[in-house]
Amino acid sequence: MNHEDIKNEIKKITKSIFKEIVTIRRWLHKNPELSFEEVETSKYICSVLKKHNIDFISNFGGYGVVGLIKCQSPNSKVIGIRADIDALPIQEKNNISYKSINDGVMHACGHDVHTAIGLGVAIVLNKLKHKLKGTLKFIFQPAEEKLPGGASIMIKEGVLENPKVDQMLALHVFPEFEVGNVGFQAGKYMAACDELLVTITGKGGHAALPEKVINPITLAASMIVDLKKHIYNLSNGNNYVLEFGDFHAHGASNVIPEQAVLQGTLRTLDEDFRAKVHRALLDYAHSMKKRSSVSCDFQIKKGYPTLYNNLELTENCKKISEYFLGPNVVHQLGIRMASEDFSYFSQKCPSCFFRLGVANKKKKITHLVHTPYFNIDENSMELGVGLMSCLTVFNLLDLRIV
């Protein structure tokens, strides 16, 4: 098969199964399940793979599913395609026929779209496997939204082995782009994330007797200001975010509470700087204990690492996308300080994680992810399936666009 034949056949097959892709996505959207609870979602994915005679393993790393398509010369190269399957604890407010039926749970981050596209790619490439060489591994991953992240669990259980994955691909919905557009960022793309939980225990009492109390609110407020200044001085040009989004201290206007509790987030793009910040945070907590005679419990819950897009693979995927879609709709992305557990895959093998435009201003489909009104223009899924299929085949066969 030459380049043009591959492109045209993928587009033809994708168009022929588009109604099924929409049906899949709508079932998933209507039946969302939270991280580590994806029982019915997993069963449904298995039913689609079984219907299309695609081999799979279920209950991998929890409720994960791994589909496997062996083409000719299956040991020549292995490409992994990842789709996350979990939903968020959000009450959906869309007025649509496939609105979530699970109270307080919604596919507000587009994982229903990712899964439908992943299944669509599996269906397309299963029809082409007699013309391809290598092996395709479809990783339907649970628990992307909750630490420690389903990717880390699946990797520990060997999802990248037997057969060993040579390259990984994934996409994510992007409501900042109109449908028809895609975006890439080579190198560091998304931040490592850590959760911070701080409990300061002072001495409570009457607010009118300051000599008798040690006010944890005052100390916590000082901590926020001091740490933001201190980490800024340490940053030396490193991109980072240090923010505290929750502050609880249950006192009253004239009652000093015994404890103040902070919750925050740390986002970094460099592992050495990340470790340096961790030490600085813990050192500050230790010094507060000594100088203020309080208890300061500072916990750092280490989260996902930095998502790194392999330079060569990402550049190749960008060129293939320009060939498949046209050059004017393929864009350069900026670095994002949000986090993604696909980063675990990107740390293990050459990977490319890109963005798929799903917005349509004319249809008033413009809401961002993690909101109760998030939705997509479903035409984006035809483009997503076609492009991901093309990227997979071209990289599987080591085809280049010159």
C-alpha cells in the first residue's frame, strides 16, 4: 500500500463505521463511571471488541482492557494506542438524549470520546490487518482522574510487555479548537503534579487573650505568603505553579481554633526542580515547628510525572497530520501546567500525545472540560478515528512524509 492508498482506505472505512462510533460514544456518555469503578464501561468495551473479533484481555490493572491485533510479521514493531475510560464527579446539566443517567457522574473530560475513538481505530485497523506488518495494542485505561493513576498500575502489571510496546500514541479532546483542527507540542508538554496537605496545630482559646493562644490561622496565612516568595526565588526560570485552593480553620470571630488545614497543588516541568521544591517545603514546615512551638504536618502526595512527547515521533506525527488533514489545521501547542497520567507511558517509551479540536461555535458547543455543560461536535470523532488510524499505520510501517 502506498501513502495515498492508505489514507483513502482509512477515510473510507472510517466513514462507513461512523454511526457505530457515535452509538458507542453516546452509550459511554450516558453510563459514566468514576475512577476505579468502571465495571460496566469495561464490559461494554469488551463487548465491542468481541463483536468485531478483536482479541482482548479484561480486568487488566483494575477494570482496564487490552485489545490486541496481530498483523503480518507481528514481532516487527508494536504500537500502543491508549484511551482513558473513567468519568468525573460532576452533575451533568446538558439537555441531550444521551445525558448521564448516573447521578453526580459525568464524562466531563471527554474520556467517552477517547474510548469511542480508540474502539473506532481498532475496528478500522482490524479490517486492514492483512495489509499491515506488526502488532497493535489498544490500552483502554481506567482511573486517569485519580492518583496514583491507572496508567501507573497497568504499567506495573506489564501492559507495555508481551509484546513489548515500541511507541505509544494518545489524543485528548480540546474544546479550545474548532472541530477539524489538531495540535502538537514536542518535548515537555504537561506538568508533573503533587498534592499538598498541611495541618498546623497551635493552641486555641479566646481571641481577646492573644498571649494565651498560638493562632494556627495566622501561621498558615504566613506560610502561604512565605512559601510563594521562597519558591519563586528558587525557581531560576523553571516553569511551576504553587497554589493553595482550600483553607479550613473552624473557629469563630472571637474563638481561635486549635488547627488550620491547607490543601494545595504543586506543578513542575523539571524533576530536579520538583525534588528541590519538595525539600524546601518540608524544610519550611520543620523550621515553623521550631520557631513557633506548633505541630506542622506537611504531606506531599507525589502525583504524575511530566508528560514528554518524543521529538522525532511527534514531528513525524505532525507531518502525517498535515498530509492527512491539510497544513492549515495542524497547530503548535503551548506547554500546559495541567497534568495527565499518560505521562507514565511517555516516560517508558517514545510517545506522542496530541489534541483534537471538538468545539463548534455555530452549534454553541464551546464549554471547556470539567464543566457540567461540556460536550463535543461528534463530527470530530470521524476525524479523530481517521487521523489516529493513519498515524498508527504510518508509524507501524515506518513511513515518512517528505
